[in-house]
Amino acid sequence: MGISVITLFEIVCLSEKQRLEAETLPRMLQTLQNPDDVLVEMPMDSEVIAHLQQIPRDQVPNLPDRVIAAEASQYGVTLITRDRKFKRRIWIGLW
């Protein structure tokens, strides 16, 4: 199971806004450093950027969401999200 690097950025922002507990990021980073854990960091590279162009901006205007969708597309994995609007866009999207 992977987590997008941009999700880690979002965790920082949400923690700063006090919408997530301050310990969320340190716990996540500790988990990612554990080689026995199933959660791994998904790298953002030029192939992900190429997939980003396939995610319609009019359907997914938020850049972090587009990056996450591009990574899921690149790695051929199921995207898991609590964002209801994003879920709807993923299911009706053409990519």
C-alpha cells in the first residue's frame, strides 16, 4: 500500500490548520521508516507527471488531487480517499 508524497504535504498543512492532530505527521513518517510496514512512500517522478496530463483539469481542478490520481494511474493501484467529491470524479472520470 502506498501513500503519495503530496499527501504528506497535505498532512503538514492540515496539522498547521489544526484539522489533524499534531502527531499525525511524525507517526506517518515513523511508519514509512519501518521496513516491515506495508505502507510505502510513492515517488513523484517524470512518469507520474506524464500521467498527470491525462487527468482532466476541469474534472479534478485541485493540483494535489490530480497528482494523487496520476500516481494511482501510473502505478495501477486503487485510490482510497475520504473526499466524496473526489470519489465521484474518479468514478465518472475517463482516465
